[in-house]
Amino acid sequence: MSKELVFGHQNPDTDAITAAMAFSYLQNQLGYETEAVALGEPNDETKYALKHFDMEAPRVVKTVANEVDQVMLVDHNEPQQSVSDIDKVQVTHLVDHHRIANFNTAQPLWATVRPYGCVSTVIYELFESKHIDIPADLAGMMLSAIISDTLLLKSPTTTDHDREAVKALAKIADVDYEDYGIKMLKAGTNLDAKSDNDIVDGDAKSFELNGSTVRIGQVNTVDLDDVFARQADLEKEMQSLMDQNGYDTFILIATNILNSDSDLLVVGGNTDKVEKAFGKKLNDAHRMNLPGVVSRKKQVVPPLTDAFEG
Amino acid sequence: MSKELVFGHQNPDTDAITAAMAFSYLQNQLGYETEAVALGEPNDETKYALKHFDMEAPRVVKTVANEVDQVMLVDHNEPQQSVSDIDKVQVTHLVDHHRIANFNTAQPLWATVRPYGCVSTVIYELFESKHIDIPADLAGMMLSAIISDTLLLKSPTTTDHDREAVKALAKIADVDYEDYGIKMLKAGTNLDAKSDNDIVDGDAKSFELNGSTVRIGQVNTVDLDDVFARQADLEKEMQSLMDQNGYDTFILIATNILNSDSDLLVVGGNTDKVEKAFGKKLNDAHRMNLPGVVSRKKQVVPPLTDAFEG
């Protein structure tokens, strides 16, 4: 058995980085030879968590076929969210919590997909079922990933599985998760330190919706005004990325992590479909406010998919 | 939570029927309301197993959207192998052991896919992990499914997971699995009772290979001559099905379950690609002998996929 790389999606968030570290650790305990890598540098929130638990960020790679024949994917399955040469390697394992889209394999694989709030919760349950202990520092990172993906268990994506994993991991990591969680989330919202590109594209993913390529970024903040004070510059950056990459539509979700509201900012075509998706008009500033919306996966992509296909 | 239907692929074999019964039973124990159904009547082998363990065949359905909004798939994920109106319902659960192809969901789902010889083995492990007892009659069916898919553990698709499940299930069902297994496999090979259509299409599946639709049927026998004594009629039936359904190529795998050899019979175009796939010429009777080849999934579809895409 030759070495395999384990990695999450492009523009990695705390879960993409942590899930690769955790699943690689688990698989190595089970006898595989794997290395966790990442498709980008950790963001400020992830850096805060890595520093808190004294762990190293995974090595960043641009391609994988130059190193290995086989890979394990975590936290994504859509090829356009994966490494650029994903079509040149065999995916042997997948652990995910997203929709399945354009994911095709020539061979049967090992896949565990659960509709949970966070992949690190799925991996926590795999550790449990295999009766393998989770080291305290890794447990701290997995706890951070669940806090990040579920906004401290407040997102509608949160399941009882996530709640149970948070309790168990907080105990292993010996952390007051509510106190730590707010500090970690705030560490990710320092917009002054972020470029326009960081804000609009740092956490962005591309979605193929009925023939249109829709780019959807998300930024967390403790005050929406901190984002939209820079709106003109952000729109310019979104337009520039659309021109460079051929996106048809660019949507930025600005989410207030304190009150769980979001504003959508929409650039490009298909604005009628976005309005149809949420049953609401964009205002003159190309924005709409969506109270209670915090989850791209659960509250933004599905209504958009319906509106584009309907 | 409203009722969901659970079903395997078209032209159901023993595993497709049994996996639906077993997964439905498991999910009902876990609090779901489900019913196992089938996309066709049981074949002779499955009938033998159902009779032996005194169980009823699942109800046959042609469509599902007229009954339910949500479904659970077992033993298949490719839409062209599923119910005709699969695009009108939401797939909430998937248990499979095949490649993933053209399987797209709008929402995250629960999926457990393992590269084992049989889906009933995957479901056996789910019962184990949930600490739920398997009734003796259902255990007998699950044992039958594994014997069927792995040709009594002799197929190269067989894993240690299948071997362990067979041992455990034989104990629960109180069956000598080797003695029972040979009898059950032979019950499925009574070709006299089968029409030409039964033989070429009874277990057939369609595969999209680089733009071509390739239909691949498989028939088990204890003597290849029993199949090819009827070759002219079988070819006529294959040609007729190609004309009706727009297949580009029709391949029949005739497998001798006693010595684990197969003959391929090929009708239609792309014969160069079939020859390339197996590094062997078709003889004047449009056939090639493939010693040791018994698995469509592991030994026929992957080399064909490479040859069509290469």
C-alpha cells in the first residue's frame, strides 16, 4: 500500500484543515500511510485554533498527482472545489457532509457521508466506532472545526450529533467551549487585516447551477457595517474575479455571528433567480437582508439550486 | 417524518432485493418509517432463498414519486439503473458498494459506501455498529446475498468483511453455508426455464462510457455450453434490445460458477474497445474466453471504462 494524501477543499476553512488532520491520523492508526495536506494557507480563525492547541498547519500543495496515485477527500466532493489535478488520481476514501455533485469514480470507494453540521463530527464518530483515542490537541482542533461550521451550535445545520461531539471533544481537550468558541470566531472576523480579495474570495466556492457558474463567498463579522463600509471596493474585486474566471454570478454572504443574520451582495447576472430563490428584491445597493440565514450549504445553495433549475 | 421507500437496482438480483429488506428493517428499528420495494420480480436464485427462509418478496413498483417524496437507495447509485422517476424524489440515504457515477443530490444525505463484495455485508456491519439483532430469516437472506454476489466467496470482489459476515450470518441463520450456497447458486442457473430475454437482460445494467451506452448482462451457469447452444437466439434478442433502447454495445457475460471462468459475447459497435480492454481478440463467434473473470463490477467495467476513455 503506497502513501496517500488527505485534503479538504480549496480556500480551506477550519473544518477543511482539521478534517484532513483528523482523518489522516485515524487512517494511520488503522494501518494506512497518509499525510494531511491543504489546498491553501489557514485563515485567521484556523491560525488562532492551531496556535491555541499548539499544532502545525498541514503542508500546502497545488497539485497531488506528482506525489501520489491515490487520495482521500474530506469536507468536499465536487471536483471544481478540489485540487486542480483531481482527475489524475484515484479517490479511495471520502468523508463529507455536503451534497454529492459531479463526483464520479471508476472504482468502488470507501465513503461515509452524513448530513451533520461538520465533517469533524463525522470523523469523531469514526474514532468512536473504531475505539481509537483522540489526542487532546487534535480533539481541540476538531472542537474548533465544529464551532466554526455551526457558529457555536447556532446554525440550522447543527444536529444532535454535533452537540454530542462538542461536549465529548471539549472534555478531551479540557476547554470551556463557549468561552473559547467566541474568542476563536472573533479571531476570524478581523476585517481590517483582510484584503478585499480575502473577504470576497477567501472562503468562496463555485457551484454549477443549471449551466451557470455561481461563485459564493462568505465572511463572518460582528458588525455588518464593517463589511459594507468597503462595498465599492468589494464589488470591484468580485467583478474582477468574475472576468478572470468566467463566473456568471458572484454572491457574497456577510454573516453577523452575534445575531445570526446575513446580507447577500450580488454582482453579475441571474439577479432575477437570486430574488426568486429568496422571495425578496435586491435593494439599490445590490443587497438583500436575510434574517436567520447563516448557512451557505443549507440556506443559500438549495434555494438557489431550485430557482436556477425551476 | 413521512414514509420512505427503500429499493435496489432494476433487474434485481438477490443482493438488491435483500439489501432493501435488510436496510428497511434496520431503519425501522432506528425510528424511520420505511417499506422495502423492488424494481422487478425476484429471479430464480432469489426465489429459492426466499422460499428457504420463508420470507415474502418485496412489492414491485414501477414509479415512486406517486407514493413518496423521499427514498433510500441500496446497491446502486447510477440514475439509469434506478427507478424511472428517481429525479422526482429526494434520496435521503444510500448504501452501496459500486462506483459513484452521475449521482447528484441537491441536499446533503446519509451515505455509507464500502468497497466490499456485497451490500448486505455493509448492512451487516451497520446492524453491528448499532447493536441491533438480525432476525434469523433476514440473516439467511443476507447470507444468500453475499453468497450470490461473491459466488460463495470465490469472486475477487470478496473481502475479509464479506468472509466475516458470512460466518456470523450463517450462525444466526443456523445454516451450513457451503452446502446451502451451492444449492442456491445452482437454483439460479436453470437455463431451460429462462427465456432468451431473461438470459441476456435479466441481470443487465447500462453504463455510460465516454458517450456510449453499453449494456452488460451476466448469466451464471454450471456449463457454458448450456448458454451458447442458444447463441443465435440470444444474439437476436440482444440486437432487438439494442434497437429498442438505443444501446451502442451489448455484452453478455456467461459465467461458469463451478470453475470461475467467463465467456463474453459482444453485439453491436465498439468491438475494438472491448478487445483493447481485455487485450484479446473476439473469435468468429463474437466471443472471447476470460479465465478467472467472474465480476462485472471489478473485472469487466473498469477495463472497459479505461478502454473507452483512453
